[in-house]
Amino acid sequence: MTKIYKILRIGCLGIIGLFVISVILAGIFSADTGTNNLTNKGIATKEIDSVQIKQNLKIKDSIAIVKKQKKDKAEKALKSFKKSEDEFKGNTFYRDPRTPFYANRNFIYPYIGQKGDNYWLRLKLQYASDDWLFINRGILLIDGEQYTISGTWERDNNSGIWEWLDMQVGTNERLILDRIANSKSAKVRYEGRQYHNDRTITSKEKSIIKKTLEIYDNLK
């Protein structure tokens, strides 16, 4: 009986030992598998990130190419504009060839300034008549909405009189120009000390404004 008991005891211990060993081996295998899975996931993530980076670079390059093409086209179009230079300040100004040379015509138009690689936009409003208004502001009625332009007006006269405003285009003026360019109806009222003068902005002026803005936007 003692021998049988010993044999059974040894057998049980052996079974328990085998079980413990199998559990340890299973744990090691599972750990290796988990590590491999994590490694594979890391590689997959890096591959996805690499593809995304390449796609982003391609998009960025495409945008840069299109932007350069637009700028080259704008610079070419600018060569057809009337050009004047201020040698002392190093500034060059470009305006559509359809704009009046002198300020003695009723007209509204933007024009482009340049110094080196820097471009900016200016706006000129001109009033011409036989009567002084001594203008202090312009009110624009564009498709039923009103906008105001204020600034320092200049004046001169000869056989007639003319008053004009020549100013840097800011956020307000740019909005007004955009609205005029795409408007169905646009009118301007020049308000003076005692009197005012109203007129309709012509399709020619709208065309000049639209073209100048398009060229300017593509130069930036």
C-alpha cells in the first residue's frame, strides 16, 4: 500500500508539474504573440502615416504649382496696364488701360501698387462737374444696401471743377469693391457741404474693378 501511495503521489506531482509548465509556456507564447501584434500594428500605423504624409505633400505641391501659374498669368496681364513710377519711393503703380488719365472725369476704379515683391491695392473716386460740392464722403447703394467711404478729398479746377479721393484699400473698401463688381445695380452719392450728386456706376467701371481685383488676388 505504501508503494502504491508513493507512486500515486509521484504521479500527481508530475501531472501538476506538467500543468504548471504548460501554463508558463502558454503565457510566454501569448506574450510573444501580443508583442508581435503590437509590433505589426506599429508598423502598419507608420505605413499609414507615411502614405498620408506623401499625400499631403502632393496636395501642397499641387497648390503651390497652381498658385505660381496664377501669379505668372497675373504678372503677364499686369504688363497691359498703364504704368507709372515714383523713383524717389521706389513704388510702381498699375491701372487698367480703360481708366481715365486725368481726374476730370466721373469714375471709380482700384489700381495696384508694387514695391519689390510686395503688392497692395488703392482706390480712386473722381467727381467732375461745373459746380463745387466740397465732398466729405461717398455713399454707395449696391443692390439695395448702403456703404460709406470717407477720406480726405482733393480739389482742382480749370474750365470745370473736379474733386477726387485717392486712398489705400482696407477691409471696408475691399468689401465695397467686391460688391460693386458683382452687383446688378450700383449707385454712388457724393455728399458735400450743402449739396450732393448721384450717378449710376457703369458696366465699364464694374468690369475694370472685377479685372483689377482678380489680378491683384493672384499676385499675392
